[in-house]
Amino acid sequence: MPTVFTHMLVGAAAAQLAPAGVPKARLAVLLALAAAAPDLDVIGFSMGIPYGARLGHRGLSHSLLFAAVLGAAVAAAVLARRQIPWRHWLATATIAVLAVASHGLLDAATDAGLGIGFLIPFSDERFFLPFRPMDTAPLNPQRFFTAGRWRLMLSEMLWVWLPLTLLTLSHQLGRWMGRTAHRRMPVEQQFEFRKGTQGNEVID
């Protein structure tokens, strides 16, 4: 598995994709925690649950079903009591589900351990990606910073942090260009543009 830092970073970054009207700071915090949550299954080792069992490490908690349930719960918690269009709720839920599912996807790109039970409980088969460039992090967080672990963080920075930073900068640049173009519209055009959104904010 990648380190918890990388999982949380991916979850928090996903929040920027949420539509206008969604509290992105709160969503970012919850998605960071939710994206790291699947690794709580390591508790199973102390309970005698085998690694390869459905409830074992990289099992049910790494499945698409788990991602769907937890992602929907996060979206509901963030949007509770907020009057936003249903399509914005659906978009936020989709982003949250993908953020949680990213955990299993990243784990499937590591070089050790068992595969990921994406289809549990419907199938016990475990999967890896064809391309597995990242080193596997130790299960004990205290070993993250021991001698030689710099290579682990370097692989995550290269394959996750750097692409994520570039995507984030591109997204923010696109939003900035959109806001700049909107401000340059004549007042009448801005009014028509806002009217076309049916009352939804176009700038957050």
C-alpha cells in the first residue's frame, strides 16, 4: 500500500472538483479521512483474521462496494440541510466514491502484498494493475521514516504527488481563466449567463 499521507492527499485533492455551493474545505477534510479509511482493516491482524479473507487486509474495505457506501455517506454528511440541486448532490457523491475507490486503485499499483478485492463480496478474486511502479509501504506507520524508506516516498512523489500537483494547477488555472472571462463580459451578458444557470452560482 502507499503511505497514509498519499491516500489522504488524493482524497483532499478530489474535493476541488465539487460543484459550486458545496463546502469544499469540509469536503476535503472528510475525503482525506475517507480515502485513508480502508486501511483500518489492519486491525484484523490482531483479531486473527487471515490476510486473504474477505475481511482481511485489502479485502472488503478496499472494494468498490465499500467505496460506494462510504462515499455516499460522506456526501450526505457534507450536504445535509443544504438546498442544492440534485445534480450537484449526485456530482459530489460521485467525487466522494471515486476518492475512496482511489485507495484500492493506488494499492493495486504497488509491488508487494496480495491483490485488491475490488469485487468483494460478489467475488473473492484479487487484482493488481498491469503496471505496478510504487514501492509498498510497511503496515507499521512507525517504520515509514526508518533508514532506506526515502525510496518509498520518492516513488509516491513521482507517481502520485507530481501528477496530482500538475492536475491541480491545471484545474485552478482553468477556473481562474473562466472567472477572468466572466468578469470581462458586459453586464447584460453576465445577467443572461447567470439566468441560464437557473439561479445556481457559477463562481464560488
